Amino acid sequence: MNAPGPLLVVGSVAYDDVETAYGKRENLLGGSATYFSVAASGFTAPRLVGVVGRDFGSGDKHIFDSHGVDTTGLVIDPSGDTFRWGGRYHADMNQRTTLYTHLNVFERFRPAIPETYADSEYVFLGNIDPDLQLDVLGKVRAPKFVAMDTMNFWIDGKRDAVLRVLSRVEAILLNDEEGSLLTGARTALGVGRGIQRLGPPIVVLKRGEHGALLFHHNDIFYVPAYPLEVVVDPTGAGDSFAGGFMGWLARSGDLTLDNLRRCMLAGSIMASFCVEGFGLSQLRDVGPDAIRRRYTDFEALTRCPSLNL
Amino acid sequence: MNAPGPLLVVGSVAYDDVETAYGKRENLLGGSATYFSVAASGFTAPRLVGVVGRDFGSGDKHIFDSHGVDTTGLVIDPSGDTFRWGGRYHADMNQRTTLYTHLNVFERFRPAIPETYADSEYVFLGNIDPDLQLDVLGKVRAPKFVAMDTMNFWIDGKRDAVLRVLSRVEAILLNDEEGSLLTGARTALGVGRGIQRLGPPIVVLKRGEHGALLFHHNDIFYVPAYPLEVVVDPTGAGDSFAGGFMGWLARSGDLTLDNLRRCMLAGSIMASFCVEGFGLSQLRDVGPDAIRRRYTDFEALTRCPSLNL
């Protein structure tokens, strides 16, 4: 029950231009695999598979290196620029407007798994084309625990492929709107049970500032978002959650419900650091003491005293 | 620290016409004071102050009587009809359209506090004109714990009066959008701390399907909404939460943080029964065993295992 193992993530690496109520930043290193791997690096040394373009900076490479992220699988495609996303958040941070999405080299991304990654045991299939997710899965020799993400674009456009991936993974982590689109259910419980019927015994519904729900066979665990006075930039929060969750899991190798609860807390903790600054500015400096302090805060935040009715 | 006492609620009694994805119902007994007092009756025998019109039915009076709700303070105004509200919920239940609001006799409502209510110790000032809330407060001899509700209409139109009530209560229970309007803050923590600075040491932010947050001096407690596969009719959920919270408080008389956590759980439990049926159809049949079972479920839902990092 307790066998830690190497963690692989495949997803996007991007440059983000972000505007929130607290300011505007350009050329932030971002993308789902970036936030995931930096968050996971709090617990383990993740292996990254992704692509960047000719504009990828050595300072940005250094961010991965200094966090112990293995970038053997990060391809530099000299034929174009890195994926670039621009977005503006509304005042309440719950809604955002995408200003532009330039896929650039990410459009031609065909994930190659280096031979040194083939023994990965924990695998996170980030939000990419479901056919590519299946392709990656076929190249990992003996995965112990595979989790996936997806988005509306794939659920609408390639539903059958999404369902094929779903039937082959242990877990899916996704936003609740995506969960509703996937199942047609109207409540979180309806969505969770609906997705479980499609295959994975473990479903994590991410709800932004409203926390996240874990469905594990018949059990449910709820973790709130860590209370913050100020949310500076929500970009990457969901990916940081996934990175914390999977990082903890790969480090512990423990698939019991109790430990999956810890994974949820680790996810919520990493997401909370993520949103406290633009891009990776806060997340990149998180150490074990800061994680432990927030864990203790969570215990106090949700502790139910015994009933005396 | 442990002195139970009588609970008073002032608010609306109404007839509701409601349409949700699960059907359409007319002439449902509703209103904030109705949901509050039926929920509170799970724990104590609340005293109700409100007004109904010449159309008020004896069957509806019986609902109060059979739940031990004291209706000495429920005035029957023969000059008009009972407050009537009509609403339609969208498919996802998070938004609703008000079809009509006929205040009827509620428009001229001036709460009179019967002499037998003057010794009330726990007081809930439901969502009425803040000047009337102050008036009620002046008529209760020695209240121990006063909580209030309010809404956007009063925050926008009578902000100064709302602030005067706020400065005289121990607690406010309100929706998070209303909290944002009151404080200008963008996060739940910002709203909670912002309202505390306006007076009350205890703030409860209600967030519908996303649960509720308690701010108690420097401490925070979070309770999720009870997971339900189907939400039939959300009408009255917030008032049922308030009724469960105050009912438990009045029954226990215990103002410690631990017991306020139990109040939050009692609130979330009563709200969960409320939304499982149209109007009072489920809430009216809730007994102590059903409450205990959901309390146990909440313990499992949020239990954090010890950290082994």
C-alpha cells in the first residue's frame, strides 16, 4: 500500500499575459504542466513532457531545474514560438475573458516519452487532445495510478475519445462546469456519481474559490479553498491543485481514503499559494514549513466537534 | 456559558408560487420567518412575529402549531392578502427569476412584540426594513444574543440604518453577494473581516450549494452544503440555515466556538432537508435521528487525517 514512485505529467507550457484587479503582467511562465510540476515539486521530482518554442528563455528553464523538475521530455521546437495566452479577470475573479490564444508550437505537439520516463508509475494526463492522452498512456510501461484532466473543448468535440481515456484511468480531476457538461447532472453529487459510472473510481471536482470534492468509491471528502483576504491572480490554481494532489500521492504511494484526503489538502494548499501572486511568483517559494502551517489551519477550519444533541 | 433561552424571530410569512426543473407548485407556505421557525423547531420552540392576510388558511396555521411554533405574534390583517412571491429557478438552481412580488399586507407590517415575548433571549431579526429591526430590538427586554439578516435592497437604500443595526448585534447571517455589497471586499475572508470591523464579532456567510463560513473573532469555520444528488427547490434554504443555527444556539445557550461550529452544522443540515422538496414538504418531517445521521455524515465529509509529511 505504500510504494512511492516517479510522477509523469504531460501538458502545456506557455507564456501568459495576465490582467487582474491587482495589475498586469506579461510573459509569465505558465501552462498546465508548468503549474502542475512546480506544485508537485513540493513533494516529489516530477517528469515533464511538453513543448516550447524558440523564444523559451534560459531563466525559465532554470525555474524547472531549481525545483527538481525533470525536463528531459520538454522539447524545444525551433520552428515557432511558445504557446501564448492572454487573459483578463473580472473584479470578482470568478470570471475571465480570454484576450487571445496563440497555440504556436503547441498546435503541432505530439508528446514523445523519453526512455528514462517509461518506468513512471504515477501519470497525470493534462488537458490535451484525448487521442494524445491515449498515446501517452500507451508509452508508459506499467503505470500504477493514472489521472486525467480535460476541458469543454474536448468534451464537445471529441466525446468518444474522452470516454475512452476515462475508461482507462483511476481518477479524473476537473472543474465542476466540465463535470456537468460530461454528465448532464445538476448537483456536485450527481456529477461525481455520474462520472464514476463512466469508469474512474476516483473523481475530484474542482470548484475554484469554493474548494474541491473527492469522490472515492462510495465516500466523499470535501476540502474548502484556503481563506485568503486577497486573490491576486487565479491563473494556474486548478493545475497547482492537481500538482499538489498527484505530488503527494506519488511521494506517499498510499491509495487509502485517508491518504487521498491528504492529497486533497495538499492540492488546496498549493492552489492557495498559487493565487497569492502573479504567475509562479508565490508558488515557487513554498517550502515544507509553509505547507505544514496551512495543513494545520485546514484542520481547524473544518473540525466538527462531537454532537451533544 | 450554558443557559438556554427562548428564541424570537421576526420576518415574512408568505405564499410562494415556485417553478423548478422538478415541477411547479402554487400556494406554498413560505417566507423567511416560516422557514426559519420550522427549521428552528427541530431544536427549540421559537416565537414568531409576522403578518398574514385574510387568505391565511387554518391548515397553514396548523403547520406552525404542530411544530411548537408560538404564533402569538403572528398578526392576521383582514385588510388584504398575504405576501405572495412567484419565482422560477434556472436549470442549474443557482439563479432564479422573480416573476412577481406582491407585498400585500406585509407592506404595512409594523412588528408588535407581545408581552409574552418580551423576555426572549435569542433574537433573529429577519430580512425586513432595518428601522423595523431596530424597533423590535428596542422592545425585547434583555436579549443575550441578537443576529440579523439583510439584503441588497436595504444595503443600497438604507445603508446607514443597516449599519446602526449591525453595531448592535452579536451576529449577522447573510449571503456572500450581500456581504460583498456591504464591504466592497472581493474574497470571503475580506468580506468576513470587513463586516466584523463594522461591529458584529460573528459573521456567517451563506453560499448556497457552496456551504457557509463562520467568522468568530479571529477564528474561521467552514461547513459545506450537504451533498445531494437532487435539489428539488432551493427556496428557503438560507432561512432554514439561519433557523437551524439559532435554534441550536437557543437550545444550548453555549456561545463557545466549538458550539458555534455545531450551530453551523445544524444550519447546513436543516438547509439540506429544506431543498430536498418543494416548500416545507421535507423540512416539516425532520426528526432528531435524521439530524444525527447527517451530522455524522458531515464529520466523515470533512475529517482531515493527521499530517505525515
